[in-house]
Amino acid sequence: MAKRGGFPGGQMPGNMNNLMKQAQKMQKQMEQQAKEMEEMEFAATAGGGAVEVTVNGSKEVLKVKLDEEVVDPDDVEMLEDLIVAAVNEALRKVDEKNNEAMSKLTGGLGGFPF
């Protein structure tokens, strides 16, 4: 009875073996990049700097800084909008940096050439 699947002699062809090694190397690089991203901080402002938000690479808000002049009890809605804008901009920066780093690791590949 013939064996199904696998490779003759249980060995992967050389080019497949190289592909597996490259995939493992890329996985380690991606893990390292993810760790580095977690430690990075990204700041963004809104309202001409009246609101500043700092997030980390894990998209956690670390700090919110408000200028006193923007804290107007009669216009809380504006302050809320500025905070939302600053948070969204900081998160966009995280995504941009992450996409840039991943593109460098993968060489712009959309996937593996199978």
C-alpha cells in the first residue's frame, strides 16, 4: 500500500526547508517588533495643542494633558470632541508605525508564494 502525503524519505525538499526557516525567522522578528511597539509611546494633540493624549503601542491611553483654557464648564462638548480627536490621532500613529514595521519585515509581501 502506498503512503499518502508527506515527502519521500520523510525529508522536506531543500527549498521547502529554506522557506520554513525564513518563516520561523520572520515570526521571531514579528514577535520582537510587537514587543518594541508595546514599549513605544505616541502623542497627539488637538485644538492647537490644548489637548494632548499619549498612548503606547498596545493602544492603551497613558496620559491626557489639558490646558486650563480649554476646560470650560459651559462647553464640555468641545473638550470631549478635542479629547476624542487627540486619542484617534494617537491611535492612527500607532497603526501607521505598526504597518510600516510589518511592511519592512515582510518586504511588502501580501502572503507566501504558494
